[in-house]
Amino acid sequence: DGGITQSPKYLFRKEGQNVTLSCEQNLNHDAMYWYRQDPGQGLRLIYYSQIVNDFQKGDIAEGYSVSREKKESFPLTVTSAQKNPTAFYLCASSMLAGGRNEQFFGPGTRLTVL
Amino acid sequence: AQKITQTQPGMFVQEKEAVTLDCTYDTSDPSYGLFWYKQPSSGEMIFLIYQGSYDQQNATEGRYSLNFQKARKSANLVISASQLGDSAMYFCAMREGQESGGYNKLIFGAGTRLAVHP
């Protein structure tokens, strides 16, 4: 089955620690995205990538970093510089812009900073 | 400036009735796309329906239809014959134009929580 996997589902982090969230897709999509969702709010774009070894900052990139070494993978690192990292993180992928080309989402990772 | 506005934080509807979820948007780009997603309590985002700015007809996908009023910049989602499984958060999102390089960036509204009552 084609889709997007994210791991882990739940993640607990101590203050001052970096943590990496995994995102893998087998849909052969070129573009991948990371979003953050806070309780009762919509999604905000953190980073996005169109091709391997290229990525762009979204609206709230501070305190986060990404890599795109493979087309299928787009891991997100939440660094200690992120002041309020507790949130729900969603990864998505899509074909490039044009027409419908909706984004497909993974199941999400819920990060809690202790 | 907020580009996607969903003014209804919460809505409820009786099972088997229709419900309309409101969405207004703001853009100066003549080419854009509008999307609706459903987010159940599990958290995953599920694509429901798409409307392109140049589409002549309102989009429909099964029980979902989009009431697209371009001059008013509104793209309301209509769910017919509501089911208990429709209880979820619903998000309206917009993609502006053909981004340089082909990026497919979305801007999301704050969402509407729908509760379907038996």
C-alpha cells in the first residue's frame, strides 16, 4: 500500500535535547512538507522540499532543521533552540503544483517536552 | 494578514441532515486552488474536495460539495446526509498560483469542529 509513515507516534523530550522525527513516503512524490499543529489551531508550514538536497523554510522554521538525502525521506529535527516544541507534527507529500495534486498526510507525531 | 478564515469554531448537525461549513479566503493571485480536509480524532488529515479558481462548476465528491462563490471569495463545504462518522475537525486550505519551482504550498484555516448527533 502506498502512503506516508511517520515515527514515532508519541515522543517525549527533555528540555535542551534535540529530537528527530521520521517521515517516509512510497508514493513517488517529488514534494514533501512538515507542518506543526497546536491544539485547536490549523496547520503551519515548517519546511518543504521539492527535490533531493533542496528544501525551503516555511512560516515557522526557527528552531527546526531538515534534510532530504533521499526522495522518499524527509526527517525533521526539533532543536533545543525551539522554545515551545510541544505540538502535533504532520508530514505530507504531493506531486508538484498544478491542478488538484492534493497533499497526502502521514498519521502524525505528538511531541511533548517534559 | 489572515488568508483563510473559518468563522465557525464549532458546529453540530443531526444525523442525515445537511450542514454547511464556511470558508472565506483572501488572495490577489488569479490562479489558486482551494482544498478541504477532514481531521478525525486520530489526527490524520484526509483530503475531501478540491476547487480550482478557473473551474466553471462547483466541485462535488460523493456527499461533499463545494459552494464556490468567487466574487465573494468564499468556498463553503456542504456535507449532505450527515453520518456519525463525519464528526471531526474540518480545515479549509488554499494554494496560491503556480509557485515558482512548482511548490504546492498550502495555507490552512483554523478549522471547524463538527459534531453529528444521532
